Amino acid sequence: MPLPPPRRPGHYRVTLVCLGNICRSPMAHVVLEQRLADAGLHGRVSVSSSGTGDWHVGEPMDDRAAATLDQAGYDPTRHRARQYDETEAASYDLVLAMDSANLADVGGRSERVRLYRDFDPVEPGADVPDPWYGGSDGFDTVLELVERTSEALVTELSGLSGLSGQSERSAP
Ligand code: 4NP
């Protein structure tokens, strides 16, 4: 399914939602921002993240999530957890839930509300498994999933008209 058009021409707002906003959506947030910067889309696409639960509001990322990102060369230090606010669905161009429970918690699927892994080229429509209760392997898996899915998402965003990082030239 194609991406919904920007609500405001020239800028696109994406938000990523998980349960606690200290593991999955923050990891996806940091990786997606890096990929957007690499593609020259940093100023044209903004990213945020939140959790449906309020337990960790104001806290930095989970230490295991931060260590996994850090080892892979990303900066995990700027994140602070936020709680999802139901008015957000009306202000973002795209709300991406990390798993099907998160999708249900934000009101279910619609044109602008989807699963993050709908964009996964390998296993589209799958959940990003919650790594919170497991060992560090779970965080490595999350990183692998978010790296490949972010790349595919940036490719889609690059194709949206009016968002390209390249300047348009008129013919001489
Ligand atoms: P996240 O992981 O949704 O990927 O941030 C979790 C973090 C905290 C909790 C559950 C999942 N918790 O129950 O506090």
C-alpha cells in the first residue's frame, strides 16, 4: 500500500509507537533518523516515538537497547520516553506501531496508522518482538529488523512527491 500523502506539502511527520518507549520504538527512531540523514531527508521528514504505557515517561532508553545501538555506531543518549497521546493520530502523517497489540492500543489500522513492519521487505506485517523480558539477543534482533525496515521506509519516503532532498532543475 502506498504511503499516505503529507498533510502539509513539503514535510512528513512519522511517529513510532511501542509499549514502554524505552526499547523498540526508540531504537527504530534513532536508526530511522540516521537513515533519513544519510538520504538527505533529515529536514523534510521528522520522526518521534512514544509508548502506550506511562511507566517510563521521562526516562532514557533501556540500557540494553542503548548498548546495542552504541555498539552499532548510533547515538542513543538523546532519547527520553514519552507517552502516546491519542490526539497524535490526527497530527501525524504516519503512525507506525511496533506490534499488533500496540496497533490495537492506538485504535487499529487505518490509512495513516499501520504496523512498522508493513515496510519490512523480508517479513511484512510481522511484529517487532518485545525484547524487554529477554536477554541481549532480543535487542540484536530488534536492531536487525529496524535497520532493514528503516531502509525500506526511507526508500518509500524518498519516492513521495515534493519530499526529495534533491533540488529540482528546470530544463534550459
Ligand atoms: P518497549 O519495551 O515497548 O519496546 O519499550 C517495553 C518496555 C517496558 C515494559 C514493557 C515493554 N514494561 O512493562 O515496563
